[in-house]
Amino acid sequence: MKRTFYTEAAYAVGLIMLALGTALMEKADFGMSMVVAPAYLIYLKMSEYLSWFTFGMAEYCFQAILIVVLAAVMHRFKRKYLFSFITAFIYGNILDVMMKVMNLISSDGIVVRISCYGSGLAICAIGVSLLFTTYISPEAYELFVKEVSSAYGFSISRTKTVYDCCSCLFAIALSFLFIGFGHFEGVKLGTVICALVNGYLIGRCSNWLDRHFYFADALRFRKSFE
């Protein structure tokens, strides 16, 4: 029999795992996912001038801009957009904690780096799969794709592909524009690998969760997030 997994718990665990996986991939230094790469590049540049500016801050600041763009595209601001920023803010703070934990771990050696990258990729996939099961507004990245595809009748998979490509191109442009890098940062071989296998991993994780758990709401807040 399936065990009950409350969607609110899935939201919390999903955010923690997503932050942990992202911090592990950053530690590996093989490249971030296409979605995270722009915020990561902003963090690298801004932290040169503002020592207190963190990766987590870059994440929720960039997502705030993305939500404004989404509201402009949709010609309205929905309540779920605010909740999406709150999700981004919570995730950003958890990410900063995970980054501090990763600083305590030595990344010397290719074996350690590969281990960090592989585990980070897998953990991120599990985190995203858990977030798909909850009614609470996701991060701006996922919300943007869902809202645009729904409003204009586009395929969600095609919209996701277009968004990922645009995000990747934007990250590449930032690498060129930011003086001092001199080479690609954030977008590396690991980014390509992530693009190729991430969807497959998320699908497998989602299928496993569906086979073993029944997701139910513990609280009556679902309508508040519609």
C-alpha cells in the first residue's frame, strides 16, 4: 500500500533538496543547470563588489525580476506570483546555508568533484519532483513556463525547452559581458549533461514517488494559491 506524503511536507523537503543539490553542483564546478546559471553569474559578479551578496540573494532577486516580466507578459499580477517570490526567498536562504556547509568540505580531486556533481544532479531531480506534487506556488522559473504555456496554448514541454535555451543564451551573454571572467562561468560541460538527462531523471523520480506515495493536503490552503 502507498504511504501518505503530505504536500506541505513535500514542499519543504523539495526546497531543501533543491538547495542542497544546487550547492553540491556549485562545489563540483562543472557548470550549473541552464535555469540557475544566470543567477549564479550575477552572484559571481556582484560578490566582487559586495562581499555580503550571496548566491541565495542573487536567486531571489533574479526571480523577482522574472516575476515582473511574467506579470508584464500576462498583463496582470496574480496572487500566486507573490507566493512564488516567497518560495524563491525561502529557497535562497536555504541555499545560502547549504553553500556554507559545502565550504566545510574539500573539493580537491576529480573523484570528489564528480561525486558532488552526480549527487547534486540527482538530489535536484528529486527536489523538483517533490515540488511538482504540491499546490504551493513554485519558484519563478517553473511558474513562468506554466503560466505562459497555459495562457497562450503552447505545449509545456516546448515552452520549457524555449525557456531553457533562452536562459542558457542569457548566461553565455553574461559570461562574455562580465569583465574579468575571460572564459565561460556557470555554463560548462556539466550544464550540457544536465540539459540532456535532467528531464529523464525528474520523470523517473516522479514515477517512483507516484508508485510509493499518496500525496494529500494536510492544510486547507489550496484555494489560497490558485
